[in-house]
Amino acid sequence: MKKYIFAAVAALGMTTACTDNFEDINKAPHQISEESFQADYLFLKAFFPQMQQSIYYNFGNGYGYQLQQNLNADIYSGYMTPPTPFIGNKNNATYALVDGWNSWAFNKSLDNILAPAKSVSKHMDLAPEFYGVSLILKVAGMHRVTDMYGPIPYTKYGEVNEGGGLPYDSQEAVYDMFFEELDMAISLLKDKPAIANFSEVDQMFKGDFNMWAKFAASLKLRLAMRISEVAPAKAKTLAEAAISAGVLEGGDLAQVSADGLKHPMALIKSWKDALMGAPMESILKGFNDPRLAIYFDPSDQDGEYRGIRQGIEIETKDTYSDFSGINDNVIGVNKPLLLMTAAEVYFLRAEAALNGWSAGASAKELYEMGVQASFDQHGAGDASTYLADATSMPADYVDPENAANDIAAQSDITIAWDAAASAMVNKERILTQKWIAMFPEGQEAWSEYRRTGYPKLFPVEVNYSNGTIDSEEGIKRIPYPSAQYQTNAAAVEAAVQMLGGADHGGTNLWWDVD
Amino acid sequence: MRNLFLLISFVFVAFTSYAQNRIVKGQVAGNDGQGIPGVNIVIQGTAKGTVTDLDGNFSLDAPADASLTFSYVGYISQTIVIGNQSNLSITLKEDLSQLDEVVVTALGVERSAQSLTYSTAVVKADELTVVKDPNMMNSLSGKVAGLQLSRSGSGAGGSVKVTLRGNNSIQGSNQPLYVIDGIPMSNFTSAQPSSTWGGRDGGDGISNLNPEDIESINVLKGAAASALYGSQAANGVILITTKKGQAGQSKVTFSSSFTADQAYVLPKLQSDYGQTAEGALDSWGTDKPANAHAAADLYRTGTTWINSLSASFGSQNVQTYLSYANTDAKGILPNNELNRHNFTLRQTSSLFDGKLDLDGNVSYMRQNAKNRPEQGLYFNPSMAYTLSPRGIDMEMYKNEYEVFDQNRLLNVQNWPLVNEFVQNPYWMMNGITSKEVRDRIMGSMGAKLNITDWLWAQGRVRVDRTTDDYRKEVRSSTMTIAPKSGRLIINDYDNTLYYADAILNANKTFGDITVTALLGGAIQDATTKGMTIDSNQGGLAAVNYFDLAAVQGERPRAPYNRKQIQSVFGSANIAYKNMLYLDLTTRNDWSSTLPLDNNSYFYPSVGLTAVLNEMVALPEIVSMAKLRGAYTVIGNDIAPGLTNPAAAVLNSAGNVVDNSVVLPFTGEPETASSTELGFEVELGRFMYLDFTYYNTDTRNQWVWITNEQNQREPINTGLINNKGFEAALQIIPVSTADLTWTTNLNFSTNKNTIVELRPEDEAYSFLLTPMSNNAFSSVLVQGGSFGDIYGYDVKRDEAGNPLVDANGIPLRSDEIVNLGNPNPKWQLGWNNSIKYKNFSVNALIDAKVGGKVMSITQAMMDQAGVSQVTADARQAGGVMTEGAKSVDADGNIVGDFTEKANAQAYYSTVGGRAALGGLYMYDATNVRLREMSLSYNFKDLNFAKNLTVSLVGRNLFFFHLEAPYDPDLTMSSGNGLQGIDVFSLPSTRSVGLNVNFSF
């Protein structure tokens, strides 16, 4: 009998621990195999669609975009207002800042911009052009993030840092790095021949590296103008260098389009969660601007173009849900994601010229080229009549649902260039037209509004910020995600020191010197 | 040639021995003179024998000098020498010590109850089949100490969540392992809601069984009992023993059960104030509406028919059990149906004079669930109906839920409101439809070789395969949740479980010491894969063209996970003179889910039982007293697919994305160590008490964390402790030939503490259910308890006075705070059963005491002004916040606030899905009449062996209930979403008739 037992034990011993195929068994779904990742240099090109579609957008995720930008910057820019009284009307629109929403822009930018850029940078020697483009995309994605929060983790991301945390950089340091990276990108890309492997994943310029260099220089110009008040001398040097390097012009558009790519605003439109903002109504109506009917749908209420004021009493969604939506011309499901336009660049140059910097043309010329470029972009025809209009001004706003929200126009700015007007007024003129032209990109519009105060927007009526945000001044930044205080406490506390004020919506950013 | 010779001699020997036999007849009866059916009669020294028929009669060919052994569970066995008798009359004595019962333990090993070192609870077939439910697990509620059962608020045949001795695991399953005849089965669910936004319940695996096939259910509550099943049994085991054919007995049983089910605990709607204005969603109007729809009118009386037919027959060598059952349930929500067919064939055989036992079992189940109600905010007709403005002509919108649209040449939804949630409820039932078909096949085979009288070897194999096909069609003109062309959702899943084991078992006595030892190995492999697609806002190629190929813009996903566990295990039970029992078990698992260099883990258990009445002289009244203790360690693996993340993955849109933000798991297996102490006392048949204390520490839990770089990393952390008491008491105050009264009490209490979550970061919290912009979240923090509900509470000053704004409306706390825990502090089940002659009455009272739950249903009704609460407030002139202090715009306290806040302003602010949660917490304490049955058993019928007719009821009424819904309902059978109601389908009260007929 002993031999039976022995045989049985031996048999059991043999059946166990055959764990050779465990690695294969334990595969998670939808993982790219090592073979596929190497084939045709996927490891180099794989992440470019992800980065390109994560700058304005949340990569395949409509409600993600809503949290990333639409429920903050798109409102604060005056472009759009939700008719929805989210959380009992205590939400971003009424300055009751919602942490669960506002952490998206922060977290998703780390995942969808910094992480893939880091992965691409591992191969910078093998493929310098890929690396160059990744730097541009990194700046294009992350400058929006620093312009929301202030100091952000940037230069130390993805590295093993002493003490275990992820340190933040001051906004000035982040901007310095942006300029360095853009210069590096321009030098890596200018006049380089196309590379088929890259062209396949280029969803912006069909593999044309010179266009990428122009986009990089345009971003450099945008960022240089951003710091033109806090560091004017540096800004001048950078802006002039950017312009002479060659920037977007004529009909150039930096925009992302790809098969199956859906404009995130189309989904949000279907929810009726983002309608026309009251400042858009006031300014476009007042200017008799032909872009009004291109940008917006007439309201279901009375066929008029009707916008909603930000920060008002709203009890139920249906009160305002029949106001003007955004036209499919701009945000139709198959429309490209617009990152930067030649029109914006003309206005940036116009402002530079107004500052007395060398911008390649006069402020007036550049201003008018900007307006015409915007008209061309939207098929609005010849802008000369519009540009000659020296009388139309922003209109008073009337809320047909609630007279308490009626408010007079905030400015008497006109369209036609007035050489006799003060630099301040002409600056407002440039910024107002730039604001119209950049629609629907609320992030840049909000940043420039904070820097310049233009165009003049309506203040909020209802303010639940507990006194942290001034209703007249408007919101200055987005607080850090509360999760950062849990996972990265020491670093975020140091960041608040760098911010130079409390971590709430009323603290000015570094470049925002009023 | 030699074989042929052997065969001939065998036949010859067999023939000659037959020639010496004669027929012995007789009857076996109990003390009361009644014949006992099913008594096993064996000719000693052989495997031959028979079984008594229904009246206790038998007839057997036996040699004259043979001794016959008569045995039957619950009776003391007897051996009789036949001698010259030809007609025997045997009286079996009842075995008063119930602990001599044979109990099925882990791996299907049968052991005497007396020897067990841990607590188990047996539920017999008749407790499961008298008051039937489409999910038979519901029949266990209130019957087992320490078993907490919640049912999904998703209608007929919905999932159940079973918790034994508390929640142990943060991200792993907290449900027990289900085992059929010793082999694990899959309790597969394809979908559960994961946030208060809602979702569908994909049903579970255990509900697929036919309760008529079940002989008994044994609940192994603690780790000690289930250690041999290893990691998957860390939350206890529900051991199911199925019926098999009986030798020498033919029986056909037909059973039919019908219940009528009525919605119970409905939301309270007001009928004094109409819609605020035409087209408005809320009801803050001033006029009394002419007709206001009643909460109950949405629902119909549901019906549940469960019919089953089974046949069991067999010879000494081969026994067969065959059954078919049909379940047909019409839910209380019109158009919700569940239909199920179960087929089972089991064949057991004993070959070569009992040397080889074979057991084969195959069962097939097909289930069709139509329009299983979803819970939460979307696709929920209950919600749309309840929140619809008061005074809306619901009858008209019911009859004309769609109208022909001349411009679109299509029938479209007819509804006066624009809202994603509150659409026409009848459109939501007819314009949005779903169907879920499940096919399941289970097959198993086992062979047992009796090598000698003390050694046997066994091998078993099982395949359990479930295929789920779910599709949902959302017709055009459904607002927001479908684009203009409509929406198609398809979720197809295959779940396959393979299991095989080999066990060598020895049982030998050395003087006073008996050793039972077991050594085995097992392999288990489970795979889930499928295809899912949701056309969502991408739409369809043509309006209402519900075809997979018509899906636009969205790509299918291919969910996949597989896990393989290989194990060796051994156990030894050493008994000394039926007085002391020592249990030792060990097991080593290799799991595919763990890091390759660290995938093997070993764990032991030890248990000791002392039978006091065998050791010392106890008063005569004490027929048995026993002390037991056990210490067990169980290791547990993690979820599949975490050890080796690729550099790139496909996201939900089918794009390649960087995966460097997901780090691999490099940690250890979880371990749960538990101590169990208990005693049992028996006073003859009169009283039996089983008391257990347990204490379980679960360490090294795996959780996802987001590190400071925002990378996701699965790590080991945390320590969760569960401790508590369980007591089961049975008293039989009256026991005469005609009248028996049995009363059973079971009591349990569990205290759960999150002792540690992340020691390096005490502020760390884990979101079991994220807030998702609604009022409810479930958060684990150090020092808290599993399932703690977090939300906003009323803001208070330092003295605890509530703070209100200038209009008297309470302010929200700055942070979300702990609002309470949904788990009961203690549970009590009290069952009384009285048998008088042919009548029997059974009543089960079930009490759950303590715990708090939240109702978003009530909060949303209040905000919409449709609840009775808001009507009362309006009539009272507003809402008073007692002891309130008012606060100005800058947050300074200005003084006492003693006025009433305007009801509309108040509820518009504090109510809604993102309500001020602290105002919507309710005491979950409830006491109910869980089950009641009245049966009559027709005896002495000529045409039948048995006919029992029962009048049955379930959930008949509450003795006590404070919450506005039945707190037994759960939104999910997973770990999150406990203690929250977001328009779950109401609980049902059922009454019915049950007939059991066998011949």
C-alpha cells in the first residue's frame, strides 16, 4: 500500500507549479504586444495622436472635455454659459468651485501630454524630429494648464525625485522652459524633409515640419505676449525673434483632424449644457457682426440670438435651455479641433506693434489682417465694410427670463481702427477682435482676458466663493486638485508658496499683473 | 482466453451464491410506529443492499446467515442477524444528539458534526422550496446567523449580495464562494451599477439554479471551515449539495408554486400642488391638480410561476435523478419578464462491488430576462414616473406614449417636457427595450476508487460555461441619452470555469485514535471574454435600425480576463475517543494573477474541539456540550491583468495611448487571519445552542492608488478587522406525536474597523463609490468602517448649531463628512414552526437593527416638489431649522434664525441628486415578517406518496421601518453603492400557493 501512497504523492507533486504560462494567462485586455509596438516604429509614433487630441479635448471623451475646459475656461472667457444649475446652482459658474471637475485639466494633462511626451523623449537621439514635435505638443498642452493653476509640475515629471514627491515649478520657470523647448523644436524641425512614419500620425500639418516650426514660433509669440506685462524686456526679445522665425499667416490654421475624431462640443451640445454666453450676444449683436449667425444658432425661444449671463440665479435647466446653442459650423461633430489661427497671430503681432516692437507691419495693418483672416476662416466674406464701421458698439444685454439680469454694455469700443485713440483703447480694440476670432477656444480667451482685462465682460451676480473671488475682477485661477494635498502634499504646499497667495480662485498668476 | 475463463467462473460463483439466498421482507419504523422511508439496508460484509420505500417497507434477497445493517440519518444504526426470520419488524431509535449528523464540509468531504472545529449552518431543502423566489438565495434571508443578504432593486431574478461575517476586502470580492457537490461554481455577473448615475444588473450565477435540485445548503461562514478551498473562499463558502437518485426507490415529484407580487414601500407623493408652470419639470404650483398619478399605478401585480418535475430512480448499481423546472416571472414593472428553463441529469453508480463510485452530472439552463429595470438616473421608468409633474395627464401619456410625426414619418415619443431623466415613463418602457439571454451549461464527472477499507482516491472535473447576450435598443426621439437615429447597446460575455482535482483520503484507527487524512491537488481556470459596443451619440446608419453593422463611429471592445490557480492541499483530522478532535489543514496556491517571482503562497489552519460530555460527568439533562476553537490563515491573490502592463494600450475609442501611467503590481498576496471560538450545548431534543466569536484581520489588501505623478499603481496596504458574535438557538418546547413546536433564533453582530489604510499617509482615503457630482459617496478611511457613507452635512458652528443663510436655508459643510454606515449593528432571525397532525405553520421574523441609509429618491422628489413632505411643508408655512443661526454673505454669524424658510426655496436647494446628504439619511432599522407559510400534508393517499399544499407569503409586512424605502435593497452586488436608493424598483410583498406532489 505504501507504494500507492508514494505514487499518489508523486503524481500530485507533478501536477503543481506548472506556472510557465502564467504570464500569458495574466494578460490584461487591449494591451499592445511587444511585437506590434516595435513594428514600423510604433513606439515612436504611437503617442502623437494621443497628444494632438489632448490639447483641446480629452482624447475620446466628451464629458472629459466638459470638465477639462468647458465648465471653467469656456465660461470664464464669456464664450459660453451652461443653462444647467449643476449642484443646486453652486458650481464653477457661480464661483463655488467644484474640485471634482477642476482636477481633470490637471490630472489628464499629466496622463495625456506629459507621460507620452516623456515616452517619446526616450528616443530623442534616434528620431530628433519626433522629439521636436513632441516638445511643441507638450508646450501647446501644458501652457494651458499653468495658465489655469499657476505653478505646475513640469520639469521634474516622470523622474525619481528626492523625497518621493513630484515638485512643482514656478510659473516663471515653466515659461522659461517653454521658450527653451520651442526654440529647440524650431531648430530640430526647420527645413527638415518629411518622414513617412511621422506623416502617418501627423493630424495637424500632414508631415510638413516647416509648418510645425511656424506653429512653434506662433506659440512662442503667444507666450511672449502673455508675459509682456510682467517681463516686458524679455517679452520683446522673444516676440521679435518668434515673428522673424516665421509664424502662422494667411489661411494657416493649427488644427487637429483625423478619421473618426469627433468634436467634443458636439456631444455637449446634444446635452444642451453649453449655450451662448451673454458677452458674445452683447458684442456680436452690437457690432452687427456677420460671425454671429456663423457661430450660433438662433434661440428656440423667439428666433433671436440669445446668450446667458454667467453667475446668475438658475432654478431649473429648462429656464434657459432654449437659448442660442453653438452652430455646427464651429463645433459640428466632424469639425477639426482648432488650436491656433493665423488671425490670432495677426492680433498678437498687432499688439506687439502697438507696444512699439518690430512686428513686420503696423498695428493697424496687422489688426485689419487679423479681422480679414477671421472672416476668411469662417467664410464671412470681405471685411472692409465691417472694418470701416466706427459707430457700432457692444449692445446692452436683456434677459427675457429675468429682468434682474439685464445689464448695460460694458464698453463703448468700436470696430474701425482709430489712430487717434489712445494705445489703451486700441489695445482693447485688438483684444476684442482677437476674442471674437478665437471662438470657441475659451482657454486662451480667458487667459488673455485675465492679462489685459479685455474684452470687458459682465460680472457675476451670484458669487458663492465665500469672499475669495471678487465679482468685478472675476476669477483669476483654478485651485489645485484636493487629491494633490493627499498624494503630493509637500510639493503642492511649496507650490502655493511660489504662487504667492492662497490656493483659491482669487489669487493672480505670475503674468497677471493688474 | 484467460479472461473468458475468469468471466465464466465469476458468473458461476454468482449463480451458486444466488441459489442459497432467500427473500427477507419487513418494515422499518421509528419510535412512533411510522414507517421510515429511505433507510439504507446493507448486507454486512458486502456492498449489496436496498432502501426502504415510502412506508418503510423493504424486500431483499439475502443469505440466511447474513447480518443486515439498517442506517438512516438522525437515527442510531442497528445490525440484525436474519436467522430464520422472513418477516422483520425493525424499530430504529432516534439519535437524540443532533451533532451525530453527517455534515458536508469543504471539498464535499462528509464528517460528523461533532468533530467540527468551527461553526456551520445547514439549511434543508424544504426551507428553500416552500416560499420560492426566482433567485433562490433570497430564501436564506434571516435563516442563518451571520449571513447578511441584500437584494438588487432590479426586479424579478435580480442579483443578491451575500456577506458572511462582514466585508474583508477593499477591491476584491466580498461575496462567498459557491460550491456545488464539492466543486466551485461560477457566480458570474456581467454588469453591476458602479455609481449613483445607475446602470444595469446583469443577474448573478447563483440565481440560475433550480432550488428543487438542492438537497441542502451548508453555510461555511468562517475561514476555518473554508480553508481547504483556499483564497477564493476567504469570504466563506455556500456549499450546495444536490439531489441524486436513490437505490431501490422510484419517485416522481411535481411541484408548482405561484406567487403574486405587489409593490411595497412606495414613495409618498403629494396631490395638493400642481406643476409650477406649463412645461416646468417641478410642482411648486398653487392649484390643486385635478388628477394626480398615484405612486402605485405605474406597477402591476407581478406573478411568479415556478413549476418543476423531477424523477429519481435507481438500482443498487446505478441511480438516476432527472429534473426540469420552469420559472416564469412577470415583474411589477409592466413589460419586465423573466423566463428560465432548467434541465438536470445526474447519474451515480457503484461498480465492482463498491470499489468504484462514479458520479456524472450535467445541467443546462436558459434564461431570458426582458427589460430588467435599471436603477439610478438613466433609463429608469420608475424615476420618470415618480418625478413627473403633479397633475400631468398620465393616463393619456400612458395610452398615447407615442404619436406619429408627419415630418419624420415615424412614431415618436409623446411628452410635454424636455429632460434627460424625466421622459414619458411609458415611452421608457416601450421605446427603450432590453433583452438578456443567458445560456449556461454545467457538466461534472467524478470517480472515487475505494482502494482498501481505509483508503480511497478521488478525481473530479467540472466545466461551467455561461454565455450572456444582452442588447438594448433605444428608439429615436428618446431625449439626450440617444441621438436622433437611436442607440444600440450590445454586451456579449462568455464566462468559462474549468476545475479539476485529485484527492487521496485515508481513514484509520489506531487504538483510541482515529486519523482522517487527505492530500490533494487542484487546478482551476476561469476566463471571461466578450464583445461590447454602444453606438451612443455616434448613432446608427438608419433611424431605429438596430443592427451591429449599423453602429456609427463607435468601436467594439473586447473585455477579457483569465485567472488560473493551481493548488496542493492537505488536511489531517485526529480524533481521540470521540472526545478531542484536532484539525490541521494546509494549502499552497500558485496564482496567475501574482508577480511571476512571487506567485506561490502557503497558509495553514489549526482547530481543536473538546466534547465535554465525553470527558467529564455533566448533569444528565446536558446531552452534549462542546468547546471549539480554530485559527486560520488564508492567502488571497489579486485581480487578473495587473502584473505586466504593456507600454501602450488601446483606449475606449480604439486609439493607441501611452500606458506608462499604469505601474505593475509587485506586491504580496493578501492574507486573512482569523480566530474562531465557540461552544455548543444540547439539552436532548429540547434545546440546542451554538455560540461563536470570531475575529478576522485581512492584511496586505491590494488597492489602486494614484501616486504623486498621477500614475496608477496597484499596491498592498491596509488592515481591515471584522469581529463579532453569532448565536443560533433552537428550542422545541412541545414535542408530542401530534404536535411539535420548534422555535429557532439566530443572532449575529459584526463590527468592522479599518485599522489601517496607508500607514505612511493617514489622510489617505479610498473611494469605494465616487461622488460623481451626486449626494452619495462611499469612502474608506483609517479608523472608519467599510461602507461609510460620505456626503455634505449641514454646516454647524462650534456649539453644533446648524447654520442657515439669510433665507433660512441650511448651509453645506465645507467638506464631505461621514454620514453613517449602512450595515446593521445586529441582525436577528426568529423562526417558529408548529406542526399539528397534518398541518404545519411557519413564520419567520427578520430584524436588522442599526445602520443608516441615504435616499436620493426622496431628495429628488423634494426638489421637484412632488413629495408629500413638500406638501406638508407648504401647508405648515415653510421649513423650520431648529436652533439655527443665520450667517451673512461673508460667513459671519449674525444671530438666531427663528423663521421658517420658504418650502420651495428650501427644497430646491437642499434636495436634488446633489442633495445636502445629511438631511437625507435614515435609520435603516427594520423588522419584518419575512416569511409565512401554512401547509397541509395529505397522508395515506392511495394515488400518491406525498401531497402537500401550502399557502405562502414573503415580506408580508414591516413591524418597524423608518427609511422611505426597503433598506434590504441594494443598488449593486459589488462593494460600493451600499445603503443608497436612487429609484430602485420597490420591494415586493408576495403571497401565493405551493403544491408539492410525488408518486
